[in-house]
Amino acid sequence: MRDLAKHIIKTKTGHFHPDKFEDRYEDALKELLRKKDKGEKIEAPGEPTSDNIVNLMDALRRSVKGERASSRHSRRRRASHHRKGVRKQAAAGHRKAG
């Protein structure tokens, strides 16, 4: 594991080039200050509108109750896991006792 960590660090290590770094926070702050200086109205950003936001507490409650998603994807995953389990059981039956 130590050799792997050293290899990863060695391959990922490089020099920092500030000109290639984009500071979006600084850019947003400069834009906000520019608007304020010009007297433009500054509005607070709205809530994210993404549909894939998951309430983790609700998901945990459903998990504890044993509810499963009824999507086609989850059914495929369950079938895939079942097939893998059958293969593992079959392979286990062919092992020699030692």
C-alpha cells in the first residue's frame, strides 16, 4: 500500500501555476463589488433547482423501514446481485475440502 501511495503522489505531483488557477469565488466577489459600486440591485442567489437533490434523512428513514425504490434501475441491480450470488454459490460447491 505504501508503494502504491508513493506512486500516486509521484505521478500527481506538479508545480503550481497560478495563471492556470481560476478563483471563481474571487471573480464572483469582484462582480458583486462592481454591481454595488454602480448602485445596481444585488439579489441573493436562489435555491438550487436540481431534481436530483435527495433528502438524506428521508432516504435513511425509508431504508430503515425496508422500502426499496421501484425504478427499473434498482430492479436490474437486484437481479444482477442475485445472479452473482448464484454464481458464487455454484463456485463454492466446486471447491475441494482442505
